[in-house]
Amino acid sequence: MTDPGTIPMILIAEDDPDDRLMMKEAFAERCHNCRICFAHDGVQLMRFLNGEEQLPDDPDASIVCPDLILLDLNMPLKDGREALQEIKSDPRLRTIPTIIMTTSGNEDDVRYCYQTGANSYIVKPSSYSGLLDVVSSLTSYWATTAILPGRPERYDRD
């Protein structure tokens, strides 16, 4: 997988710098062929998705269409709930798998996110080893098992 068009691109909306660093390290350790980019809040996330702003982690990308979005719920300016609603109500974006990854295990948050179209809901693990397990599971399923729109190279598997 050396062609940039076949390398999974994961866009992570996370406002906490420590969480971003841990996620970056975990993905580097468990998903060597993933491109990881970060949005610091829901407003920046939507600017990236709408092509209004270039990804700082991927300045050569002219069109942003991530294969997967990891979305924190509790962010400044526009929280994850609002961003999720915008993503899932936009026909151009709604097919992008959107995984909620947050500290909240509140049943109302879980219910709201699934009703709004989230593809999965994960409570952030409390340890780095737990995060490594989550990253392994996510990348195993979303980057290698699931067939995603616009990724025809995955249709012809043995």
C-alpha cells in the first residue's frame, strides 16, 4: 500500500493536546499505513470536511475525504454532537464512518449519537495499552475489513 489513494485517512476531532499525542503515537504503533490528521474542534473539523481549510497534518491534500472520522463529544466552539448532526445531514459526508470516541459513557449521549447516525460509540480507555487495543480494533475493522464507499480496491478480495 504505497499509493496515497489507498492509504486509509483518519480524521480525528480532539481538543485535548495530551489525547491527540497519545492517539498519534497509538496509530503510529498499530496502523503504520494510516494517515492521521487532527481537527482541534468541531468548527475546524467542518471547515476541513467542507474544503474551506487545509489539513495542517496533510498540507498536500487538495480534497479532504477521510475514510474514518473519530469524534470527541466535548470540544469548544462546536461540540461533537453538533458536528455529528452536520456530518450525517450532509449527503456528501453522511457515508463517512463516524466513530464517537469520548470520555462520556452517559446513556443519553450514547442514544443521541446512534440516533443521529454515529457508526459506533467508544468510551476512551483510561490507559495507553487500552488505547492501543482500541486502535487495533478500529483499524482492523474499518481499514481492512469493511468496504467503504469510494474504495474500489477493497471490492476484489480473495
